[in-house]
Amino acid sequence: MIDALFEGLLLVLQWKAFAFMLLGIGLGFWVGLLPGLGGATTLALMLPFIYAMQPVEAFAFLLGMHSVVATTGDITSVLFGVPGEATAAATILDGHAMAKKGEAGRALGAALTSSLIGALVGAFALALAIPVVRPLVLTFGSPELFMVAIVGLAFIASLSAHGARGMLRGFLAGGLGLFFATVGQDPQAGIARYTLGTLYLWGGLELVPMLIGIFAIPEIIDLVVRGTSIAGDVPPGRLNKGALEGVKDTFRHFWLTIRCSLIGTFIGIMPGLGGSVAQWMAYGHATQSARNAEERKQFGAGDVRGVLGPGAANNSKEGGALIPTVAFGVPGSSAMAILLGGFFLMGLVPGPDMLTKHLAVTFSMVWTIVLANVITVVACFLFLNQLARLTAVRGHLLIPVILVLVFIGSYTANNHYGDVLVMLLFGGIGYLMVVGGWPRAPFVLGLVLGKIAENYLYISVARYEAAWLYRPVVLVLLGLALVVICYPLIQARRAGAKKDAHA
Amino acid sequence: MHSKASLGLGVGIMILSAWGVISALAWPWKAALFPLVIGIPIFCLAATEVLWVLFGSTVRGETMDFQLSTHLPEQVTLRRTALAVGWMLGFFGAIVLVSFPVAVPLFVFLYLKLQGREGWGLSLIFTVAVWALFYGLFDRLLHLPFPDGWIQTWAGLT
């Protein structure tokens, strides 16, 4: 095994494979920065180019590209409040809030360092877990996966606002997200649901325009209202400092970063959940690290832990998602499904062969994830502070550029004007939520989880009827969901009692 | 203002979920299961929220999310918000009427001149730069299909 590990490294370091990896990193870097252009889409576009390559070169190219997309997606999220990738949306909540306080450099430093640690943890998990993961994946059937989705939603809904009122709004927002996810042709009976008689809605609502609208539109309106730069009146001298502080923050909260990386890896392993879910789960966990209600209020207002959690989970999920893809041929996400296509194009069959005959190729994938992330983060750090200065550019110079990217980013989902309308509609909803003090995070998680949860619920009911509710892992997860819901309320009550006692 | 937004959202969700549940009742159970499982609870939660807004405390809830700027007078905030919405709707209208390749430079230039009150030189150079980025990346490199606008189609310029 050790021999295969080193052989994998040597394979990636061959000049041709290394050059293809650099090319992939370059492409992934820009794809990550552009809103709307997803990593999965780019993988699909690049798939035909691997025909002439050797397996190691092909995976160095594809994985190199895919590994850095989430990392650079964080950059636009932090600087402009526009998610460069669907998987980078959670970074906006605290990352962009930090940018508005003049701490863009620190937020970017934290996002990139946690991304690197996340990627390393994911790659390490991939290297270690392949022989032992089979029983874990097989324990989780549809009922358990449905409950994982419910726990995730309970997690974020109960933690993203304060008190009973906040929790009510959190669950309402999450439920609304799940409801919007039902739009389109239903997967079981083929009924057109809530399509308003239009063909466009048959395919359902696209995630990218919805995410861009929910997050970017309220930020853009606020920027117009303020009439200043993103960083406001913060002295320009402060903007180009802080990247190093972000690195230090990562190590100050090292165990949080590791835990969020593990959450990302776990979500990555679970088929169908994907990176959009991992980031919110990690964000929910990061908010739990607040020791009291006062500290929790910092989240959403620029707490660096809100950047570290999603940043780490975003990248660690790649290693996790590769585990079932390589070991069983079960892709953990849409991007992995496309990568699976790459396996077949290369004449490789995922499964036991990848762990025996082609073990060196499997380890070359691990090394590609590690090297691609290290190279990207080092390259980003070279001009991170210069990037942070963009937050000092006059707002009315940035707004037209951001709006052009927002409109085109939405349009690219289906190349249909309907996507732009969806973006504007969800922008309106997002704006109302911000004005009304409703949390947007559960709404987005509901949108992401809707289709997955529906599918698992249907299979659970059709296969087990009501008996799925009594399965041991389901009961454990149900208990966990109840704890997650009750914990903040108990914490708030205790804090209230303490305050009364002091008075 | 936050109470009005909450009330609007609550009532909107009640109407939406009621319509969703009523529509789902006519579908086979396979298609109706999830919309009913979701629709009924969110109707009840939305009704609770509406009652809370109408008869409960008016204190704004604290969320882990970004807050809009509050340092400006409400009239100024409302006027600028309306302006921002107007620009976005105007840009969308321009895209539909004259398509992306024409709407992008038109919007950037007008925004810089009218909203940003920038000089002619900077406005023109900036517009050309944004247009070059748009054209080079999305049109030439990525070959995104941009359909003709209504005006081009109507005038037979396709």
C-alpha cells in the first residue's frame, strides 16, 4: 500500500500529468470565480478532451480543475456577496459581512486556509477509508438518508436565528425551500406540479439562479442604498492587511476546522447529498461552537468561524465524494457522476479493481486533490491583499459589473430568460427575508435538499410503509434532530435564568 | 418595515401553501406525498407567524444573516431601494428588447453616467472594457447562445 502511495505521487509528478493538472487548475480557478458557471458543467464540457490522455493525466486534469472550483468560489462570495459556486453560498453570510467591515483580507485568508485543510482532510479520508467505508455506506438506506436531510434542516433552522420566534421563522424558511423544490415534473408519477402551464417549469427551478437571486440581490440593493464602496468608510490602509490574520484564525479554531472538514467528508460520502448541503451543515456546526447567545449573535455579522466551517467542508467533501465513486461506482454528487464517465472513457471500472490492480491510479487522485489545493492556495495568497482592495472600489463602478455577472450567471443555467426572471423573483424573496429578519440559510438548504429528501421519503414509504420510522439509525437521527432543536432553547432559557439571578 | 415584510411573507406563504395543498389533493399519492407533507406544516407555521406579527411583540428577530444599512433616513433608503429595483428591472427589460450583447454596454454606460455621475471618458472606457470582457468570454470563448431581442426580431435585423 505504501508503495502504491508513492507510486501515485510519482505518477502525478510526471511532467505531462503535472502540466495537465496545472491547466485544469487554471480553468477551475476562473470557473470558480464566475457566478453561474458550475464545476460540474465545466467537468462535462472538458470530458471529451480526455480521450487522448492516459488515465493519470486525465484525472490530474479533471480533478485538478474540480478541486479548486470551490476554493475560488469563496473569493466572489467574500468580496461581492455573489456566490461564485452553489457550494460557496454559505461563506457569504459571515465572509461578506467581514468584507463590509474592512476585513476582506482576513476573511479570504481564513477561507483559503480552511479550504486547504479541508481538502487535505478529505484526501486523507479518501486514502484511509476506501477499505473500511463499505459497511458505513451500506448501513444508510433511503430512510436513514431522508433523516440525515431532516437533521441537516433542523440543524440550520434552529441555529440560524434566536429564540422561539427565530426558530419558527427558520423552520418556515426551510419548509418554503422544500416546497419550491417540488416545482416541476414529479419523479415518480410524472405529474407536472406547480408549473403554471409553462414548459419552462417542467424541469423544476434551477438552483443557481435562485441562489444568486437570494444572496446577490439584497447585497446589491444595500450597496446602492449606502452609495459607498463595499468596505464603506474603512481606511484603505487596513484593507490590504489581514490575510495572515485569517491564516492564524484557522489555527486558533483548528479543531472546528477539522470537525467541519469531517462533516464535509461524511456528507460527501453519502450519495446524493452533495457539497451544497455540506457547507450549510458545517455552518450550522460552526454556530454551535458559540459558547453563549451573545456570542452566537456575532454569526452573520462577520464571525470568522462562519467562514472557516463552510470553507473547510466545501473542499473536504471532494475526497469524501470520491470514496463511493471509486470503491463502488456510486457517485456522491453530480460532478462525481460526470467523473465516473471519465473512468469509463479511460477503460477503468470502479470497484475492487481500483483498490487492487489500479491502486496507484487511485492514490494519484488523492495526490491530485492535495497538490491542486496547495498550488491554488499559494497562488491566491500571492495577490490576496490586492483582491481585498476591490472592496474599496466605488460602489457605482462595481454595481454594473456585478449585475452583468449576476444576470449572465443566472441565464447560463438553461440559457433561458426564465432563469433571469427566477433570479429576480428569488432576489425579491431574499430581500423581504432580510428586511423581515428571516434567516436565508434554512431556505437555501430546503431548496437544495428538496428533491433528494422527496426521493428518499418516497422510497422509504413505498418500500417499508410506516416501518421505516422504527429503524435503529432512523431513531438515533430523529433523537439527534430533537436535541438540535431543543438545545438552543434550553441554552437561551439557562442564559435568561442566569441573568435574572444576577439581577 | 420589518413587521410589514414579515406579514407579507407570512400571508404569501399561507396563500402559496394553501394553493399547493389543494392542487396536490387532485394528484396520485406518489406525486402528492411530499407536497402534502411539506405544505400542511408550513401553512400552520405561516399562520402562527402572521398571528404573531398581528398580535404579538413587534421586536425584530435576530438572525445569523446580514443586516441592511440603517444609518440613512427611511425616505432616502426607500427612494434608493426603488432606484436599485428600477435599474435591475430596466436591465432585464433591455435584455428582452435588444438582447444581451446590446443591453450590457447600454446598461453599463447609462448606469455610470446617470447613477454614478461619472465623466464621459471614464464611462466610455469602462463600458468598452466590460463589453470586451462579456464578448470575449461569454460570446467568443464559451459560445453562449444569446437570442435576438424583440426589437431586432420586429425590425427584421436577425
